[in-house]
Amino acid sequence: MDRDRRRPDAQLPLRAVEFHILLSLAGGERHGYGIIQDIQARDETAVPDVGTMYRALARMVENRLIEAAARRPAPDAGDERRNYYRITHVGLRVARAEARRLEALMRAARLGGLLAKGAK
């Protein structure tokens, strides 16, 4: 990873699916389907299809935003093939930078009259 890629803002803007994945993993380790369920609980319109999810997970592992977790369920739990993921320190920094970027856009939208001043 080159020097610029270590700066959180160098990886911005994130794709929506990537931000949702980081939001999900900020709450703890999850497997792919668990991430999809978490996204669905937050926002039904943002739920990615399985292919999009797993391509994003692979890209995010490569960019060191997330990593495979050592956690594995008991063999009798029926999901021993699931891969669990966790957010990395870099991923957390990038997620926070993206949240600040989105917050600034919301402020600009309010100032520009696109959203009411008190809208969330």
C-alpha cells in the first residue's frame, strides 16, 4: 500500500455498499449474510445483492479496510463455512472520514436550500 492510500481521505468517497459494510462491522464481527441483514434493518433500499456484497468484501480486504476474523462457530451450528469479518483500524478511520464527508454534504444541502434546516 503506498503512502497516500494510508491516509483515510485518500480512499474517499466510498461506494455506498462499502460504507454500509463498515457501519455494520463497526458494531462487531459479522459474516456476509449477517452484514446484509444488518444493512436491511437499517435501510431496506440499500441492501446489496449477494454478488455485490462479496465483491465489495474482497475489495475491502485487499484495501485493508476489513479483515477476516478468526472467529468460527461450533461445527454443529450449521454455518461453519461462513467467513467472518471485522473492521481494521484503517477501516475505522476511513469510515469516520466518510461520515464527516457525508455530514459536510448534508450541511451544504441545508445551506443551499435543498433540505430544511432541521431535516435529518
